[in-house]
Amino acid sequence: MDEAKLRRRLALPGGAPERGAARSPDRAPEVERRAAAVRQAAERLERMRPEVELPAPAFAGPVVSGLEILAWALRRHWRIPAVCMALAAAASLCALALLPPRHAAEAVIEVAPRPPAAWAPAAAAPAPLDAAGIETERRLLLSPEAVERVARRLDLAATPEFGGGHASAATAPAAELQPPPPVAGAWSDGSARNAAAAPPEGASEVRALLLANLAGAAPLDPVAEAARRLAPRLSARRLGDSRLIAIRVRGDDPALAARIATELVRDRLDVQAAANAREAREAAARLAARLAELEGPPLRPSPAEALARADGGGARAIPGVSAARAAPAARQGGQPPRGLAISLAARTESETAARFGAAADPEAPSPDGRAAERRTLLARLAAAQTAAALATPEARLAREASAGAADRPSPGLALSLALGGGLILGGALAWLRETGDGPPLSAAMASEDAGAPALAALPRIRGRADPVAMARRRPGSPLAESARRLRQSLAAGGEGGAASQVVAVLSPGPGEGKSTVAALLAESCARAGLRTALVDADVRAPSQARRYGLSGATDLVSVLAGEASVAEAMLRPVEGGPWLLSADPATARRAELLAGPAMARLIADLRRRFDVVILDTPPVLCAAEARALAGLADRRLLVMRWGETRRGDLRAAADALREARAPASGLALSAAPRRGGPDPAAARPRYGGFLEGFDA
């Protein structure tokens, strides 16, 4: 529909008749009657529409989770994680190339439960070796004492890998290991006492080592230093559920690593063999002592002892016997009886035996029992002597270590760890970048930056559909509801539409959704029965004429320059919608008219003609005329695009408006993410639904 057709069908509200009606006075009443009929039809349609508008609830804005913030940060700053991952991968590959090769040698030992001793009185079944016993053997294989013995046996202190230039104990001069001479005059009661009180062997070395450590000097024992360097290169692990333990040694020299691994196993076998031999020797000594007791003459008890045993363990004393035995001992000063004392004791015992009779020992074994016990002791003694001579350990060397290939870290594993670490570091840096000067993370943060309350959040529309046309076709959609909430929050128009307001819609920069919000607000005000005018004042990038499908109409700059009147420039593209004063791209010189007195006169004229005037202004940070237009408005709505507008730009726009003495009255969030929640039409079908839509 072209401009002439629109002017023939519609009349301007509250203004002069169109130019064709002025030249034809007979058509003016007809145009007025048609306009009145259109308005009455619109009012009837509004009364028939069962639209339910609830009070606008308190707006809290979309809530953003940490995962969404991280996703936005990675999407916006993906170069930071990419650079971090590339640097980490390059560093790991360089480290693998420069790392000296380490060889690994592995020896395997098989542990076994300790068998019962052959010299024991009764052979018992061997106790099973559980997981705790195997773990104990594993720890004993790597004990500090075992490592130090191996270091001393293999003379590791003389090797450049573990010795570090120190001389070994085996190759050290004998004069350095000699203890100091004893101090003369320390004891004065003989050389035997001096020898007994002399310090033990090696005490001088321990004392020198302690003094060197206290003085902060290097330790004097190179073997201990070699063992300390060897310990971090050792590891032992159990092979599955078996009784096998693998000892792994890492070193620069593969042959030396194999010798160390094998020697650790043999050291454990030697310790077990020595312990078994020592136990067997002790058992043999005990058995030999018992055998000697059996092979000696039988010990007969004295008559007094026999009488005491028969009488209940010495409850009754024999008069004169004790005194006869004790008197000679007392006269000799506690020494054994001699001479006459012995004869007197013998006479007393003979008299006692003649008087009471000789009593045999009831506990003495019979001759047959003594012979059987002697044979058993001889067999056990032979077994103990054989075990002491053989000295067999319980464990055995299952596999000797051999010089293996170089033990290098896996390149794939190192690269994976490097990439993972780079991703984590890059994500952390992107998070800091996003939360530092990135977009606001909540409506409260955006409201604090803008210095104005957040009034509404308009949801993001998928696809390329025009949001204004969608809200017009679907008045119950979340987008249309958000526009109505924004209109109510701004209080655009008083009761009955008596109040007139001018609302300037601004944004920090281009692409924030400012023009879309201005058109949605104008549509909502027009559908509410308010005479609404939408003025496209963004002459640098006008978009309203293209949105409504108009071309070739008289624009805003022509009206400001006096080339056309307001009545000629105002159009109503959609019946029941807002009136539009479009704009065409203008030069910088003609754009200066927006900040002049002509714009102020135009706003005053529009106040008289319309209830609500919506100004679609240029971006605040890109055009200077935006401040002047904000000063002409009663309310200023600042629009930001969710997830795109940076906090610094939002604060700069708010500061610019405050400097122009036109602070923002509210904040609107465009393209906000949708949140899942209860559907109002699920519980009550009438809420959130409409009987019919708005027809164009």
C-alpha cells in the first residue's frame, strides 16, 4: 500500500486534515467520518478481546550458573585457551626432548610363608602368607637399612651417578678411618679398666659426622649419601594377586641399575638366611644342653629334701638338719664348707638317712623314658645343626634384572596432560577476563553498572523472524508479555491516557537491540489504546522504515529543515499500531538539526498530538546528538544486549547521560536467555492465552 492510499484511508489524530482534503472541502467530512468509524471499530475490538493483564511482578533478571559463565567465557575468549594449550604442548615436547634418558631394570622375588622348624617338638602346617605379609616384605625390600647395605656392598659412593665425587669407604685411606689414640691418664687403676671403658669401634666416626653436621659441612659418610640418592629411584610393586614382588630401579647406567635391583633381592635373601641360621644355632644350643643333662649321672635328692617332698614341700622341718648344714657355712663367712665341716655334714646326713630312710625322687624319669627322650633330642639336634649349616631363606629370586631400554615418559600421556593443563589455565584466564570487564553476569550487576533499575528482560528470538511482527501475531508470547511489563514499569501514560510522556530509548553502542525495544514498546502502548508516535531519530542507521516496509516517505530531517510538515511525514503502517515518523540516512551537517531548536519544537508539537512519544535515538557512545535527545525526554530507557554489552560500555553510557543531566530511568535487557519454569497456561488455560490475535 503506497502513501497516497494510506492518506486517503486514514486521518491524523488531533492534527490538520491532509493536503488532498484541504483542496477538496467536500471530502473532509467523509474522511473524518471514516476515521471515527475506524476508531470505534478498534475500541469494539479491544472490548471483545479477553486479554488479562496481571500486575508486573518484581523483575530479578536471568540467573546465570557458573557453567554458563564458563561456556560464554570460552566462546568469547576461545583464543586464550587455544594459546595456553599450544604453549603447554610445546613446553612438554621440549621437556621430553631435553630430558636425559633413564634406564629401568626390574628384578622379581617370590616370597613364601615360613615353613615349620624341623627341630620343633611337633611339626605344624605353615601359616598362609596374606596380603599384609606380602606388603611387609615389600617394605622390607626398600628399607633404609637394606638400601644402605646394597650401597656399601656395590660401592655406589665411588660411582659418578650416586657418589658425586666422594671417595668410598672401601677405597678411603686407612689413616682416615683409624680411631684417635686413647687419652693418657684417663684411668689410673690398670689397663683392664681402660680397655673396658674405651669407646666402641666407629664411635670416633659418628662423633666426627655429628660435628660436621652441626658445623654445616658436607656429611662425611659417602655411603649414606649414596643411599640417600638411590632411595628415590627405587620402587616395588606386587604383581597382581600372586606372591611375586617386582623391584624397579631407574638410573643412567643400565648395567648398574640391573646390578642394584638384583642385589636388593639377594640382600633380602641373605637377611632371611642369617635369621634362620641364628635361630637354628640357638635351638641347637638349647638341645645340646638338655642332652647333656640326660647323659650325666642321675641326681639323687638328699634325705632331708626327700623328707620335705614327702611331707608336702617342706612344711615340717627336721630338727638339727638345717642348723647342722647352716652352722659350718656361717662359721666360714658364707664360704663353702671345708675339712671338718664336710665330715660333720656327711655324718649328719648319714644319721638322718639311717633314722628316716632314703627316699627316691618320684619325678625322675624311668630308664626307658630317658632313652626315648635322648633319641628324640639327638634327632632334633641334628636337624637344627643341619638348618644352621644350610641357612636357607624362605623367598627365592624368581628373575634377575637385566639392562633394559631407556625409560622415557609416554609422549601421548605427557601431551594429554599438557593439553589438559593448558585448557584449565586458559579457562581460568578466560573466566577472569569475562568476569573482569566482560558482560554483566546478572540483572543486579547490570543495574548497578547502569545506575538504574532493571525493568524487564526481552527473550531471545530464534531464527530471523522480526520480533515486532511476532509479538503482533502472538500477543500471548513471552516477548509480548515482556513488552507489556516494560510499558507498565515505565508507566507510559496515566489513567485514561490523559498524561503525555516522551520516552527516549538509548543504548551504549550499535547492535544492542535498541530499535527493536523501541518498536515493541510503541506497539504495546498503541495496543493499550494510547495514541503513540514512534520517531526514528537514528539518522545514521535508520531501521524503522525498513521494519514496517515503507519507502519514499517524508523523513524526520525534512520536517526539521522545514521542507515538510508533521502531518505530511506521519504515517500509520498498521491499523491499530503506532504512528511512525521515519528517517532516511542523512549527512553529518543535516544530522546537526537533531540537537537544535527545531527538534525541541517538533517534540512539543508531538506532545500535543499524542499520548506517548517513543524516540529511537542513536547510540550514546557513538553519536553526540543522543545526549541532546535524552535531555528532551521525560523518561530514558537504556537498553543492553545480554551477554554482549560490556560492563565498561554500560558504565560509560550511564556516566554520559548523567553528565547531560538526563540519567537513565530504567534498564531493559534484550536477547535474554529463556528460563524454564511453570507454564501459566498449564494450570489455568485462560492465563497466558488469548481468544484471537491482532489482525493487521
